[in-house]
Amino acid sequence: MSQSDMTRDFLQNRQALLGFIFALTRDPLAAEEIFQEVALAILREAATGTSVDPFLPWAREVARRRVAEHYRKATARERVAPLRDSMVNLISQSYRENEENPGRDSLRLDSLRRCVDQLAGRAREVIDLRYRLHLGIEKIAAELAWRADSVNVLLTRTRRILADCVRSKLSSTETR
């Protein structure tokens, strides 16, 4: 596998790897930091001419090892509870079984972005507060001077609208 092939595979599988790392860490900041380390490790391997096929399972194993290393370091500094090995294995198996075409993941993400762009008013504001700023329900409620259950209702409705919109965009793309 050439360096450009491995780089291409890495870029095509970016979202899948980041999602896998997030599933193992449950922390967006740690996931992004570990993802950067994984990217560097993969690029170093690419520079040596290492042959990797299939790419994604290999890259997930690199990521799994970096997550384990992250938890070993974090446990030494503070009280951080990593996932049990059985849970890591379950998540890994789930990713293997549900691997999708990386192009489809990219298409799904594009569709979601377009659907979010179509949102208006409070629905858009609540989605931004929750997912762009990573605020919790209570903080969103305080920000909007709403009750937390009202925020939950709006988020649930908006997620349903976004899911329907994404499904619609994906099905219209498949029929072309």
C-alpha cells in the first residue's frame, strides 16, 4: 500500500475512526486528542511503506491501543475509569459488524449538515447549544429561560425532524 493510498484511506475513514474513539472515551475532547495521535501514527506507518489491508480494522486497532494508553496515563494522574475490556471488545465488534461504505458516511454527514442548515428559530438554536457548544439540558434551559423538560421535548422533536430529513436526502441520492 502506497503512502498516498494509506493517506486516502485515512481521510475516507476519518469520521468512522473518530466515532470509534469517541465511543471508547465518551469524551469529545479526549477523542479529538487521541484521534490526532492516531493520525500521526498512521502517517508515520504510511511513510515507512507498511502494507495494510484492510485499512479500517487495522486503524481501529491503532486507535484502540491509543485509547488504552490514554487511560493508563490518565489513571496515573487522576481517577478516570476506562471501559472494561469486555465493553471495548463489544464496541469493536459492533463497529466491525456495522461497517459501512466510507462514502456513505460522508454522504450522511453532508445530508445532516444540509438538514441542520434548514432548521430555523428555536430548533436551530437548541441544536447549536447542545451539539456545537456541548451544553447540557439544564444549561440550555437556563440560557433560554425555559424548563428542562421543554428543552427535552424540542430536542426530541428536532432530532426526529433531522433524522427524517437525512433519510429523505439519502433515499433521493440513492434513486439517482
